[in-house]
Amino acid sequence: MLTTELRELFNQMTIEEKVGQTIQLSADFFSEETEDITGPMNEMAMTEEKKFQVGSVLGVTGAEKTIKLQKEYMEKHRLSIPLLFMADIIHGDHTIFPIPLGLGATWDPELIKETASISAKEASAQGLHITFSPMVDLVRDPRWGRVLESTGEDKTLNKHYARAFVEGYQGTDLKEDLTKLAACVKHFAGYGAPRGGRDYNSVDLNENTFREHYLPAYQEGIEAGAKLVMTAFNTIDNIPATGNKRLMREILRKEMKFNGVLISDWGAIGELVPHGVAQDNKQAAELALEAGVDIEMMSAAYSEHLVELVKADKNLETLLDETVMNILVLKEELGLFDNPYRGADTETEKTAIFSSENKAVALKAAEKSLVLLENKKALPLNQSEKVVLTGPMKDSHDLLGAWSWKGDKTKTPTLKEAMDHHLGKNTVKVIDETEIFNGAQSFLIAELQEADTVLVALGETSEMSGEATSRTNIQLPKIQIELLKELRKLNKKVVAVLFNGRPLDLSEVTPLVDGLVEAWFPGSKGAEAIVNLLYGVINPSGRLSMTFPRSVGQIPIFYNQDNTGRPSEQGGPADKYLSKYLDSENTPLYPFGYGLSYTTFEYTNLRLSKTEVTSADSIEASVTVRNTGLSEGIETVQLYIRDKVGEVVRPVKELHDFKQIRLKAGESRIVNFTISEDQLRYTHADHTVKSDAGEFLLGIGADSTIELTHSFNLIN
Ligand code: BGC
């Protein structure tokens, strides 16, 4: 809504000042350390005068800096229009939570909301207004390094998380609550599906799949109130998203009803030129404005050409006016015209950042993100057993992950430090893995021989996942597999802890270990969380939100695949002409929804309240879950449904709902789900979303491999 005051302000703006609002500069333009900023100034077609007309800044944080800069800006800007401060606060600001793929494994949207709320609290005290999060891109290809930033492969789960992030960052009243940030849903759209898993590559999705699986999480983020959307680097229908008028105007603005600010990704308007859809920056600026991109991040198309373009074309001037209004409205919604410094406060900053309450949530989030992949009676460890710790990550501070620029590694305990803290200093013997290869030293052999368990910390370094880190080989480095082979020879229990940002191919690892813990990059309190899991202080409860393949050759592999005309289950191993591989099973190594606990859960009495449902009523599905083991544990009860016959081919199963429950040893509980017609809708051939009458199969269980044993009918 444009208020009268905003309208008045707008009416006073020159075209140059309007164009200024559409430009975003990075922190290096304002760095006091950099005396000479001629390089970036030239690249961005900036002059000293233009610099003080831009609408937003990327990556400047710290209350003192943001207050000083805002003050200077307001003084130098003819109309005193405040700046927007934006940055990537992705999985924590100073208090770092697990990477989003780890948060995805918590199956706990409320907890994610809490982490986002803490991020907002820390970042807003430093003067930030907007975070470039959440990334809600659906992912099916672990070769792509940015799966680290996604919450996984499933639209239903991603929708819950998208909403949780947005609500956590923004709260209920962005204007009044100065501890909140505006959220930016990214990267619109389909960035999670680059061909071959190669970052920035083109995307080739048919429109039915795009709408049915990829759009829902963006939509949910928008419905949750996200104030911004970021364009993607990739193509959709062979047109780069950033210059794709149909995608942005028809789908995003009209269909999905987004009315906030659309910002380009870094340099993405300029990239329309190398993409080959614009001959130069001028045409790129025109295409992006026509598509409705409001802010240009870090390329010079708008800053160099928009004034000239708009002066020559009335239609473009109207588009520029819309864009500027979107930006002014956002500034107004953040309350910047009344209070340009917003939450920035040097005193609040001191107490808000990395507080013990924030760290407690980081610990909880890390504990819930850990996924126990294997346990052949190896875990939990006994307090008194002799443990030898080895492996390249044994004493590493590199536990924060790729998007943790404000996180302090030196304040992040290593696994060794956390073990020392838990057991007492030097109780755990640490052996350098290189010594194990040298094997000759008898004192080492003796130490290893005395050990009950060898704990080995393995994985990828944080530079191996994140942006621009695609890999064709997603196994552990060869040397780490060799290390496991050496350790296996000792006839000891071997427990591996993995630090990594993507599902790995663990087919060689699994047979070599007795216990396997997927720890991701677990954040500021990650090592403590791992030790709590290893020693049974907590009972593991993480469940994968992305499939782990048997080999890179299976990729893309995801649980909700479409059925084929020749399903492999139809025949035996000797039947050749079925949809399968000659040299691999179709199934993954670890499926979506999977994770072990130290206790066991039994599912019985699956019941449906009736076997027919209409659009006017609903079915109750219930199941009894019993903790049949010896310790209290958390179980994520998952409901999957298959639509047996559709107008277009339907997935073999889809997650529809889930509930997380905590049960004491021996305790049982009836878990209920409600199924109504709106949950059974899908994208038809003409792209309408509706349901079809007919039969559905349903199953409730512990992961996506469960059989769908119960049938019901939707009657129109
Ligand atoms: C990334 C975005 C990020 C932006 C700003 C880009 O390279 O793709 O996700 O928000 O940089 O740092």
C-alpha cells in the first residue's frame, strides 16, 4: 500500500533518483579499509554522486558501521531516503545452526522457526534489514554443491520449512518488532535442478513437474508473507529467469500473487549478455525491467542504462515507477522512514549476539539434525570404554559450513575438544591418521589394540559444498576410504562421523563401519551435539530429507519418482525389459525419511475411519506407535499416499503429512492424520490443480520405503 506520504516523496523524485533505488552496491564500496575503490566503481558504472543515490547495500553489518553509513547517506541524499541493508544470513548470524540440509533432517519446522528468529535477532541488532534466505529450491541432485543450502527433495517438507523460516525471520509485525528481518525467498525458479548438477547450468524441467514439485515451496514462502523474492541464475524454458517475463510477471506476480520486491541474484542481469539473450547491458536492463526485476544486485546494467532507456520510452518509465514504488513500500514496511536505524544498536548487539540462550538452541538444532545411518551394536558408546579418535576431521574447527561468514571458527569446539570436555582431558587417545598408514610404530599399534572403539572423523571440507562446488564424484576422498580399510583390519568397532554438505555415495563406507553418523556441518555447537549422541545423552532422531544414492550413476534419484510403464518390481532379476540398471539396484543406499534411533518403534493397527471421502468431508487415518526398545526416543511418523490413476502420471508415493512424537520405553500412542480432498489435488495437463475421483493407497511408517497397504476412494 502506498501511503500519501510515500506518494508525495515519490512525486519529488527525479528519474536519476528513481533509478538509484534499483541499484544495490556491495560492502567494498563503503569499506574504510579500501581507500581506492576505483575498480569496483568503474565496474558498476558508479560515480561519487550516484553512489549516494543507491537504494540498498549488500554485506555491511555491525551496528556502528550501519548507523554511520545510514547517517551519511541520509545527509547526502537530496530526499533523505534511507538505505536498505541486506546480507546472507542463511543458517545463523554469529550463532551458527546446522546447514539447511541438516536443519531439513530435523523434521521440526518449529525448531527451524526458532533458529530463524534468533538469526533475525542477532542480525537486526547489527543494523541489517533483509536476509537473502530462505533458499527453498527443491533438490534432487547431490552433485550440485548448493544442496547444502536446501532443505531437501520433498515439496511438502520444504513447504513447512519455507513457512517456518519466513515466519521466524519476519515475525508478525515487521514494522513494530525491530528484532526481525524481512525474508527473501530464493532462487526463483528451479535453480535446484541444474543439468548434470553443474552450478549455474541451464534447467530443463517440464512445466507439469515444475509446477507440481518446484513451485509449491516458493508459493508457501510468499503466502507466509516473504517481502522479497530473488531471481535465479538459470534458464526456465530456455530463457534466463532474470529476464523471463512470463515467469516473473505471469507466474510469480499474477498467479502466485507476489507483490513485494524482486531482486536479481548477484550479477544476474549482466549475465543475460553471456547467456546470449541480450546483446549488451542496455538490452539486458530492458529485459530485466520488463520482467519486473526491481533491484539489480551487482551488475551495471540498470546503473549504466536505465536513465537513458526510461527517458526514451514511456512504457519503461511506467515500469520503473512500479519498481520504485515496490522498493519504497518495503522501506515503509520496515519502518525506515520513521526510524532509519531500525534495530541497530551497539549495546543490544553485545548481548544479542552469540548469547547462551542462542547457543542452547544451536545445540538443540544440531542434536536434532544428526542422522544415525548405521549402528551394528556400536553405539551409544559406554562412558568407560576405551576410544581412540582419528581421521582428518578429528580436531577440526571447520564445522560451520559454507554460509557462516559471521561465525567464528575459533569459538567452535572441535570433536576432540568436545570429547575432552565430556570425558575429562586426554581420556580419549588421539592418533594422527597418517601414523596409522605408517603402521610401524609399535606404541600406536598397542594403543589401537587396547581400544574398544575407533572413532573416525571424516568428510568434505566446507569449501567442497556450497556455491560453485559441483562434483562428479561424491564419494569420500580416496585416502579416507583407505583409512577405513586399515582400521577395519584391527578387528575393533569402527564408528565414523561424517561432516559434509551433500548426500554422499557411501557404498564403500557402509561395509567398513559398525556405526555411521551423518553430522553435516552442524554449526557452533555441533561437536557437543555429536558427543551427546555418541554417548547416549540424546537419542538420535534425524531423518534424511534427501536420498543418499548407491552411486553417482543413479542420480537424479528421489523417493517420489513417477511410475513407469515397466516398473522393475513387476518382474524378477531375470526379466530384462523393465526400468532398471544392469549393474545396480534401483533403490538408494539410504532413503528419504530414513534415520536410526537407539530404540525401536513398532507400527500396528493402521486404521482408516472410512474408505470413501468426498470434498465435503475427510478421513481419519490412525496408527499405534509403540516404543519397543529400552530408551526414550523421538519418532517421526510419516504418512505417504499414492494416487493410483491420474490424468498425468503420478508419483509412486508422496509424503502428505508427518508428526513427531516422543515416547518413553514401552510407551505407545495412537497417532492421527486427517486426509481431505484438497490434499489429493495435483497439477493436471492444462496446469489446473484439482483432484480426480478414484482410488488412493496409503501407508504410515518410519520412512519412505514403507508399503502402502490401505486403500480409500475419493468420490466426486
Ligand atoms: C548467491 C545468492 C546470494 C547472493 C548474495 C549469489 O552468488 O547465488 O544465493 O544471496 O550471491 O550474496
